[in-house]
Amino acid sequence: MIKSVIRLFGKKKARTDVQLTIVPRDEHSISRNNLSENALKVLYRLNKAGHQALLVGGGVRDTLLGLHPKDFDVATDATPEQVNQLFRNSRLIGRRFKLVHVVFGRDVIEVATFRAPPTEEHSNKIAAKGDQGMILRDNVYGNKDEDAVRRDFTINALYYDIADYSVHAYAGGWDDLQNRRLRLIGDPETRYREDPVRMLRAIRFAAKLDFTIEAHTAEPIPVMAPLLTQIPSARLFEEILKLFLHGKALDTLRLLREYQLFGPLFPATEQCLGDDALALTMAENTMRNTDERIHAGKSVTPYFFLAALLWPPLVRIQKEFEAKGMAPHPALQKAADRVLAQQIQSTAIPKRFSIPMREIWEMQLRLARTQSRKAEDLLTHPRFRAAYDFVLLREQSGENLNGIGGFWTRLQQEHPDLVQSRPPRDFDRNNESGDQGEFKKRRRRAPRNRNRRPPQAN
């Protein structure tokens, strides 16, 4: 193992010493057999064209940990325009970070040019920060050493060099990986101000990888958690999917609450969790069930666990409307309007999710009417299975529903031919349960008859 120290200079020309550890091929566990074939194609072509080309970040980290990465990202000294010219199947994307996506069918390899920390002399067109230090644009290109220092965590500053198959680890990242320790590169407060989402990434990596967050990295998080309100709600929604859909949702929920990050994401729910044991149990059961489905290889859709997380504040507001004399159904509808309106201020929820969420909530009232002559008809409802699972979740969490879960279980056993007779619009054809998963119908345009002559005028 080779160790060296590189010296970088910040915008005030202050020297920063960063340790570089080079791990030769025979001292690490990465094999090209375990890497994406398409990522290797990108690496080899860039290398053949005379550019530096390395795998970087999560693909290297997870492979070294014996996991199976979903994504393989490439870092290079080629500019995005040069990469785009090398690959006919590529496209330029990004504004804050200019990137290239090389597309191989459904597989997308992301290629980023080495970046340097932005300094005052750089034009506002390529680098910019907000009033509180948040990076708005960062397209200042540099070399590999500079690129490593501006990455967030040491375990993400890992590079696999296709030239000699060695691993380059910066800032103690190799030791942190061996010790399962999560540590930021640089001053934590500064790095969190540059991008507050790094606090969520710290929680996600700690839960997903079963790592310990280093004390200096963890300390500022509870105090700086309100900075998440500066992040666009659409970006936070994408982060929520990453947080809860990697198979460690329950651990993630507990860490988010421990570090006071759950409140900025779900303010109304956090208020309920703090003073309602039933609400907390339901939230934890939701995450536990989500993890079980993922580990069993079943599909999961966001609308179900979002509906469960927002159920406690929905019920609370519904009761307020009913106390004013409103009937249960309109009270629930108005409560849903308010809850969703409040939630999208924090995290955006696309209509393809909010609509089925509403349907699940409204079905709770209909499923409670077990004496109805039309009970059997509900079995054919496109959202029945999701609503039924929601009833079971409520009962599992300790809510007394007078046994309606058992009633609908028996009714399905008596009429198996009626269940799932009409799949919902977002039904996943590969999902046997039919209650979760996504499938969008695409309209196919009729083929144009190029030989057809236009009608002649009379």
C-alpha cells in the first residue's frame, strides 16, 4: 500500500495537506467481473482517447464492501463536451453540475469532469454560492486531487483507476471504510451549508451501510437541520425515495428523528409522533413492512408509505372538522386537502402518488361499512388491495377497527375471482400482489400511412 501527502490551496492560498493512499491491485477486492460492463466500456474508450478515466464514489465503495452497486459513476479529466463527442449514445445534462449521461438501453453511466473548489476569481457563470454558503453552481474544472477534496464523505473519495486497476483513497477514506466510519471531508458546518442535503446523505449511508457517523461530522446536524427548508421541495422528494427505499427504512426513520431531520421533511407527522405513541408505532411498522417487501424482492411504491406517514395528521385534522359538525366523508376530504397542501411546502408529492394516496384514505371509510350489501363490489375496486393492506397496518399498529381486517380477509377467501379483477392505472405487471408498484400506460400513435393521398376538393 502506497501512502503520500498532496498539498492543495484554497481561495486564500492556505495550504491543505490531504493524504492519498494508493492500494495496488493485489491488495483490494475489486474485480472487473463485478463491475458494470457498460461502465468498463466508457472507461476504456476514455482511456484510449488519452484521458484519465476512473470509477468513483458509491460504485467503488459498495464493491469494496461486497455489496452490489446499482450505479457506476465515472470521473475523468475530459470536459463534458469532449465526452459527448466520444459517445454517440450520450447527452449533456445539468445546470448546477454539468454532467454527461452515456445511455445503454436502460443502463445509464454518469460521467463527470474532475472539479475544483470554486474561488472568488471564477466567473458567476460557472460557480456561485448563496447568501448562507449553499452552492448554486459548480462547474469549475480541476484535477483528480482537487476533485477528491471537494467530495462530501471520505468513503466517497475512492477512485478505481482503469489504467493499473489500483484504488486511490483520499483523506483517510481507506481507513474509514475498514473501520465502517462515516466522516466528512473538511469542516462539517461549511460542508453542510454548501449543500444541506449532505445531512440526509449522512443518515442514508449510516443506515444503509451500518456505519457509525464520526462525532465531529454528527455534532452540527441537529442545529443545522432547519437548513433543509432552503432545498427545493422536488429535490427533497427524490431524497425521501432514496432514504426509505434501500431496505433500511426503519433504521433510517430512527436516525432521522435522532438527528432532528425528520421534522423538516414531515413537519405535521413529526408533531404527531412526538405526542402520540400509536402514530409512532404506525410509522415504524410502515417502515418495517417496507423493508420486508424489499428484502423479499417485492416492488414498493411511494404512495403507500407516504399515505401511512401522513395518516396521523390527517386523522387529527379530520376530527377537528367533525367536531364542527361536518360529516365524516367531507371532513376526510378537507383534511386530505390541508395535509397535502402543508406537506408539499416541505416535499413535493407528484399527482401520480397523491391521487392514489387520497383513494386509500377514502377507502378506509368504505371498508368500515361491513354491513353494506355492496361490500363484494369493493373487491373489484382498483385500489382495494392497497386500502386493505392499509387497514391491516392500522390494526397491526394497535388501532381498534372492530375486526374489519378479518372481515375483508374472509370475504376475499370466499370470492377470490373478484379480487384484482381491475388493476389500477399504476399497476406493475410483474407485481403479483397488485397493491404496489408502478406501471404507466403509454398511448401508441397509429402508424402513419405515407402513401395515403390527401382528399381531393370537390
